[in-house]
Amino acid sequence: MKVLLINNGEEEIKYPSWIPNHPKFRKWYGLRKGQFSMSEKRFPIGLGYLSAMLKQNSHEVHLLDRYADPGIWTDNLDDYEFIGIYASTPLFADTIKVLDLLKNRSNGQKIAVGGPHATVFPQTIPNWVDYVVQGEAEYVINGLVEGEWPSGTLLKTPRIKDLDHLPRADYNLFMDNPRSYKWNIPFTDHEPIFLMNTSRSCPYRCSFCDVRDIWGKLWTKQSPERVVADIEYLKNTYDIAGVYFREDIFTADKQRVKEICELLIKKDLSIVWACETRVDCGAYPGMLELMSKAGCRGIYVGAEHFSQKMLNIFNKDIQVEQIIKTCENAKKHNVVVAMSLIINHPEETSSDRKEMKRGLKITKPEIVWKNKYRSEFRTDSNTKFKSYPPRDVTVIDDIPGVWYGQKDRV
């Protein structure tokens, strides 16, 4: 069958007449209003895994990426027999736009909506949509396309226990047409840099983050051997210069990171890489030194604040001293630090802001991203979307490679 996968597009923002029609001014206004940054146009690796599963069953797969190219559409909609939509909460308005365009489809294609928004807010998907997937979809996507379940079904899937069981993401899906993807990273001049995602969820408990509401508490990972084998494949197939481990927390398992680094050094693949990490890893003795030797050129650190009071409010379970130590280690081993900070939290005081300013002067991170605190996308406060009557629920519990205790994770 011919399948179309759609990635939802940019968050819409209405600009007042006094804002000039220029990207610089509109970005400034959007950030002041708390708009999510949309500048990081990278391919949707999750859809790449679904495409790989579909192609194993000889389905033909195409991608419409409205995040990379906002507003893009297809004139060949009737060519497809099944349409799958990835929905995220900050961009859910575009998902509704896409569904409105599909509502009066002429050839009766089946439509499924998945992704983090569908997992946390399944009741906000219109009832005429055939399927909603709550959870990971790799082991049910072929059954959906092939009509295994009746229309109107909500599928609740268990967590995939062993990510090594999944096929390699279908990178050809992202290369078949020119798209506005970024092939570089701010940590190095090397390119092209490919995205990789080697783990899912996060074992930590930050108060502002809904990752565990989406994935569940179980942090799953690929083995070091699988990670390095995929890097070697990308190097040989696409002549990549490096990879960006763009996942919730690459370094949750320090032993895994150590083994990945040792394999990269042993194989001498001559690639650079960057990852997301925490300061309790960056401050760990010898960790950044080994990562640097293995090709790490940058780390994206969610420091969030330099006030210990605010760190405690955020449930970060770190100390300010660890932030400082991480930056010291990074500079010592030539690793660029991109630091994420949260501003405008309701409990932040002028004293807290002074501590943030003081901490930045001490650590001098090369890149600083200040993010305005937004409460409207918290799962425990979100009431902005229309709800629909409950669907018939099918709980999937008989697929290979899963951990059965996560069926009711949300």
C-alpha cells in the first residue's frame, strides 16, 4: 500500500501591525511571547522508524514534513491509501489544520494520529479520525495500514523494552526530496551532521517536563554496539561528518556512554558528535575527557538556573556547583557548552535573577538559550483543546520485545 506520513508544522503566532515583516523582529516578538523556537529544522527520526517497519512489509512510504517546510501540502492526496500524522502539543493547531484538509477525503483513506499529543491527550483527536495510537507505534503500524483493527479504535501500546530489536531508521525517507533541514550544529563547523535517537524517555523528575507523561518512567536504550554500528552505517552510506544525539537524555547510563566512547575510539570512525546531558554527568570525573577523546564537540546542558532555590523547585536533583564543574571540565577538554535556562517562572525573584547573572559570568558557556516558562502545555493544566467522546480501547499486549508493566503508563 502507498502510505503518507505527515509531520505537524509550526506553531502559529499572530503578529501585531507594529512588528515589521522581518524574521529578526518576528523572532524577537515570538520569544517575548514565549513562542517555541522553530529554527532547529531536523528530520523527524521517529517517523523514520515507522517507515522502516512499513518498508519491511513492502509498503511504499512518503513524507510530508510541515515542520521543515510550513504549510506544504500535496496535490496527489488520492494516491495514498493510508495517512499517518505525528502530533505534538505545541504544534497541535497545525494537526487540526491538516485534519480539516483531510476530513472530506474522496477515496476513503484510513487516517491515524500518533505522537506525544495523541499519547497524553487522546480525547482531543476528532472522532471521525480512524485511529489514535497512545504510545510507541512501531509494532502496530503495519496492522493499522493493513486494517487489523476497526475504525474508531484507540490503541494503547506497551513500551518497547529492547530498542535493538527495531530496524534502523529509514534515513532515505528524509533524503528523497529537498527539504529545509539543518545539517549542521552550533558546536562545530563539520557537516553534514545526522540526527540519531538511541534512547527513549528520561529517568529524572524535573517539574517542568512532561517527558515521563509521554513515554512512561521506563528509560530504554540501544546497546553501545548497536549505536556504533548505526554510526558506521551512516558514515559509509551518507558520508556523514558527525551525529547529534538529539534525545531526552543520552547520558542517563554512564557505563553505556563509556562503552560507546571506547568503541568509537577503537573503530576510529573520524566523526564528531554532540549530545544532550545533565551536569551530574558533566561533573563526573573523567567523563567529559573520555567523551572528547571519542569525538564529542558539544553538549546541550539543561542547567535551568543558578539559584539553588529554583533548581529545587524544578526538582532538578543537582547542585549549582555541578553546573560550574561541568563548564570547567568542558573548557578543559575543548567541548562547547550550550546551556538551557528557564526564565520568568512565577516563583523566580530578583535575587534569583542576580544569581543567574552571576553564574553565567562564572561559567561563560559558549551558547545560552533562555526559555520563558510556559505552564499551558503541562499535562495537569491543559484545558485549551476541545474534547471528544471516548473511543473503543484496544490494549496491545502480545507484541515482541516489550515490557508489559507499562501498559497503563499515562
